[in-house]
Amino acid sequence: MKRRRFVSGSAALAAATVVSPAFVGPAFAAASVKPITWDLSPPTDTRENFIAWGKNRGEDAVFLGERWDRFQALLKNKDIWSAPTIRSFLLTPREEFAAVNPAIHKRAYEHNFLDIGYGVTMSGPHLQGRMTNVLDIKRTDKVLEIGTGSGVQSAYIANLTDNAYTIEIIKPLADRTRGIYDKLIEKGYTEFQHIKTKQADGYYGWEEAAPFDKIIVTCGIDHVPPPLLQQLKSGGLMVIPVGPPGAQRVIKIAKTQGADGSITTSREDIYGGKIVPFVPFTKLEGDKIVGSHNR
């Protein structure tokens, strides 16, 4: 069985990817933003200072205000807590990724799943914030995401490490999101240069780039894929929704290796048993998506 794969970096596809007018929303028409460096962080003291900082960078004041307000809600709900993840959230322009659909563009910071086409959704900021924060991503970590989708999750990761890898099974969606990354890099969001993308069946991971310090899965499955567990480093963490269709629990898995070489894992439900429905972890047969990887 052959699985078609699509691999790219921002430089490789900058010339090759054509961004369709169907998803070039108003966010792309704005003025260029100032690139940032790892040593720069937005202010977290007041809403006014944050908006002023972002406007100076070249971002839209209305969306900056919505980003700040959602950040405050994330803090209150304890869905985000570490300084690096807070920085990542405040630097990530969700509105740019929501611009693929005019109906959701202005709803980018709502606490909802938003339709981005192809039968998939953009997860809400609270879920993405908590899943990102529990991974405790370090600057030196190599991180794999399964289920690129809108591209927002890997955008958060790219503000935490320069070793971000992401796989999307739906080829037109993979192409579209790669195009969004490349447009945003051109616009000045140079942090997205850290994202390597592939169109493939994520169940099998990214063997040639393994092992990974952290893995995040954004689609639901009734078991932990053995290839992903194998590609996770000893001492690494994985966050994955596990359970029957539409009734998953988000599990953090820690992998450790004993002195005798034996591998053990521990599991923790990051929501304390709460059901969180995800889109299914689909599979490829040849170049067609057929069913899911549930047993």
C-alpha cells in the first residue's frame, strides 16, 4: 500500500503554492507586521499596553483587543498558565487563520469550534491553550502535531520552538494551510518559518524526522497509535484525545525508560474525565481517505 506524501518547508513552497482567492480574507490585505525575535514578548500588564504594542507591530487593534480578552478568560479558567505559552498565545493571530471563511473570520477568538471546510473545524482557544500548556514545550524541543487543520495549533508551537512538524491527511487542506503559513511569513510573521508540513496519514507519524520530544494529536481515536508512541522520545510527552467517536477524553501520556531498557507509560486526563468531542482520526488507503483508525 502506498501513501501519498506532501512535504515542504516555507522556502520550498513559497513560489510553488498558489493561494486561492477563496481563502485570502481581509486579514491578508493589512499592512505588513514587524518580525519578532525570541527575546521579545508582548506586555501582559494591561489591555491598553498590549494593544499599543501589537498596533506598533502592525496588527489590527480590534483583534488585538479580542485576543487580550480571550487571554484573560484562559487565565481565569486555568487553561493557560506558563509564561512561554502565554507569550505564544498573545503572539498568534488566530484571525489570520480564520480568514479562510468569512463567516468565522470575526469569530476567531470565540470559545467554539469553527467550521473551516473539508469536514473539519478550528478548535477553540481554551482547548488549544490547555493542550499546548500541558506539553510544557521547551525552545529545544522537537514537536510533532497530527492534524494540521486550520494551522493555528502549529502556529502556537512555532512560538515555543523552532522545531515544529505537522501532518494533515486532507491534501487540499494541507495545501491551503501551507499557503497560509507562507503568506504570513511574507507578511512578517517569520516565526512560522519553523513549521515543517507534510500531507500524509498521521497515524504513522513522521518516521524520518523522529524521535520527538512532544507530540500533540488533534483528532479523536479509540487507542494510542503504536507508531506515535514509538516515535516519542523517552522522557517525552504526548497529548491525545482517546475514546469512542465523539466521546474522547484528552490524555497526557508520559513515556519513560528504565535502567534495564524497559519502556513504561503513565496517563493523566487533563480535564479530569470531561468528555471532549474531536473529529475522527481518519486513514488513507492509497490516496483516498477511507474510514477511521478506530479498532
